[in-house]
Amino acid sequence: MSDAFIVNRRLNTYGAQVSALVEMLVAAGWTYRASGDGLSGYSATGKVFTNTNAGALGWGNNRAWARVRDPGDRREITIQRDASNGVRIKVSTNLRFVTGSPSATVTPSAADERVLFGTGTDASPVPTPWIDTNALIEGLWIWQGAAFGSAPYGFWFGGQGLHGGTKTGFLMMDPVLSVPSDPDPVVWEVGTNFACTASTSSLGRDGSNVATWNTAPGSAQGCWAHLDPQAASFVYVQPATYGFGQSGNVITYAPVGPATSFAGWNPFDRDLDALPVLYVRERMAASIYPWGMKGWSTMTMWTSVLKQSFFDTLDAKNWICFGQKWLRWNGLSNPIG
């Protein structure tokens, strides 16, 4: 399938924003497997939506939802919204959303499902706020996204206030370079308002605070992945960042971000160098087991200097900036933001 991109979109309703994410995935080869409009419209096999407004067959309704499957016929996602800026997102790695009692207002379930964002149950969902409440202001927010149509089908989606403002509504499936025995070599990242930066509240939680490392997905933003051979766990993993050690001038992974410790410009050609991201779960206490390295990101890299905005690009527009991260881009479009 072809790659699909959202380029410089202004999406001024919550329904349009969620719809844009799903339709980007469909354009890259994902397929609708079921959906409900939150009222009475329901399809057990495909897409029920004809618009992004409130009302019949629209994404603008409380509890509207979609189930989509990746082009490799393996992973599935359900995303359900509320009447405002919240969503409830579930992922299934292998067994798919083929159980439960789905309806126009109720998502199906899967034996291996993980609730990535939101709480509650399928029958009584409690979506978590995902999109900034200011993101409906006409013309002042820009949305971008990328979904890749070849294996392993990584994607990302997010919005930003103009210019270089608050980041919001971020979701990414980041395939990682891992060992062959990894049963699910992807990391899921979800964010509401962080700027893709290391901090104790979002991505790079301080490993000395065991409570933050043990935060479960649901209402928290951050990065999550299976971290055992049986895919029984689904835990927070830190996107390790770079800090310069003062003993022996070594480079170590540390819970600090490029905002406080960055390499700067390349001294030879005054260009930017990107820094690879390793997802890892630090061994700080027995209570954070399992721990260890998940793998190397393929969708994102740290910037070597502090960046803020979509309009920064790298390597002939193959990477776009989102906060302190480079995200894979299309090598063609000029982003604004």
C-alpha cells in the first residue's frame, strides 16, 4: 500500500480530528472492521460514517467509535470518543476485537486487549481528555501525520498550536529494532499536551520515582510496550535520552532531555545531527519488573538542539520536528506550524 500523510490540516471539531487519524490509517492500508456512530448506526464489518458532524452516521457524537486492522492483518485498534475532547483507545496485538457485545455505542473486546488511553469499560467507557480544548479555535491549530503502507506499518498523528505552540492529540505506533524473540516489537506513545520531551510527567519519567514508572496506561501519557516473551506485560518504557557524564567523558543514558543536555550543532558543517532513541525500562527496584531494553525507535529521533515546531525539517524533509523529536516525514511537503 501507499504511504499516507496529513499535511497542514486545520481540523476544527473533535470529530474531524479523530476521523482524520482513522482515515489516514485507512489510506495507508488499514481497514475498517466495525464501527458505531454513538447513536443507532452500527456496522459489524466496516465503516458506518458518512460525515464528521453530530447526528446520524457522524463522528461528532458521544461514544462514536471505529475498529481498524493493520495492512499486515495482525494488530487492531479501537478508538472511541466522548462528547468533548476525550478518547478511549484500545490495542490488540494478535487476537483481534472479535468478542464482547458491540453496538452503535459499545466497542468490541479482544482477549489480549490493552487499554492504551481512557478508563472504564466497553459498556461504560470513560474517555480521557486527549485534545487541547483550545484546538477548536479556527485556523490557529495545525495537524500533521504519517502512516506507512509497508511493513511494519508505523504511524504517528498530532496537532500543534501556531506557531510552535502547545502539542496535542498525539498517537504513535513506533516499530522498534529488537531481538527476534520479541513477540511484539512496537512501542505505543500517546500524549495530550507534552512537547515530545523528556520530563517526569510524560515521556522520560525519573527512574528514581518508582511510582511514576509503575503508572499504568489509561489516563497517563507516555510510552508503553510489551516487555516479556509471553506478551503478558504492558508497561511504561522510557525513550532514553543523552546526558554527558563528567567521569571519563562517557555518554550515558539518563532521565534528562535534550532541553537540558544537548549536543548542539555539528562543528564541521554547522548542520544538525539526530540522536537515535532507545526505549528502555530501568532497573531501579524489584517492583518495576519487568525491566530491560525494548529496542531502537524507527519512527523518531531526538533533536540535537532544542526545537519547537513542525516547520523544522531534517534530511531533505524526511523528518519533521515535533517538540524535541524528529518524526518520519514524506521527503516532499513543507510543513507549517
